[in-house]
Amino acid sequence: MEVKTIVDELREKGRVCVTEGSGKPVELIVPENFQDGDDPQAIFLLVDMFQIRALAGQFSEIALDIIEFATKPTIYTSWASDLLKNGPVYEGKVKFSILKKGLWNNLIFSFSRPLVVQRGKEEEAIGKVSEKFPIFQQEVKKLFLSAEGDVKIGE
């Protein structure tokens, strides 16, 4: 399935479900289309460090360095920004990941705005992509980052 087809579907319907390379359904959602019935622990997908400011509160320089120099797929959790109006916030926290390469990076970059991702339903998938979705794999790292520079592994 082509990136353009997925982006067009997102622009038209506000969400799309595709089957990723390991056979798992992945649902991508435009934040404004995130609903109460969606997973409150869904994850924002970003392609650029500057996009973090719209989601999370203040960050220490050390936290930004950790994000910038990460080489493996990582899910970050931080306190949500008061400015964040649409999308998943759970217990005052927001989860996000920066996808730096591959098809998934190209998809979010082509959409030109952050997206939300959650596990999808097989019957809703409109197609398949060959690349595995990096943050739904077992080797993904999880970190909590605070404004004071605290870093907690595995949260």
C-alpha cells in the first residue's frame, strides 16, 4: 500500500487502519478525530523534535538530548501540556514517539502533522504495508521524562 493512499484516507476520514509488516493492525488517527472510545494510552507519532512542545509541558535540556540522540524505537511519557486539546491524555500524561526513518516516518512527514496511533482491528484494515511498525515491537524502549530532568526507565 502506498503512503499517498494512506495519507489521502487520513485527510478524508480522519483515521485509517492498515496491517503492518508483522501482520498486526495499526490504526492511525488525526488528533482532532480522537474519540472517547479510543485507547486513552494511544501514542502521538512525531517526526521532529519541535513538535514535542505542542504535546508536552516543559523539558529539561537533558531530556531533549536523550530524545535527539536515541537510536532505537522509544516511547516517551511526559506530563501533558495545558495547550493540548485533542488526543490521548491519560492521568495527566501524554505518550509520544519520534519516528526518524522508514515508511512510517515518510507517512507522518507526508501528512505534515503529528498523528495518534493505537492497535487496530483486523477487520478494519484497508490494506497492508511491508514495514513493521517500530513502536509495537518487543524491543521498544520506554522512558518517562520530566521537566526537572528526571528520567525513569520502563514507564
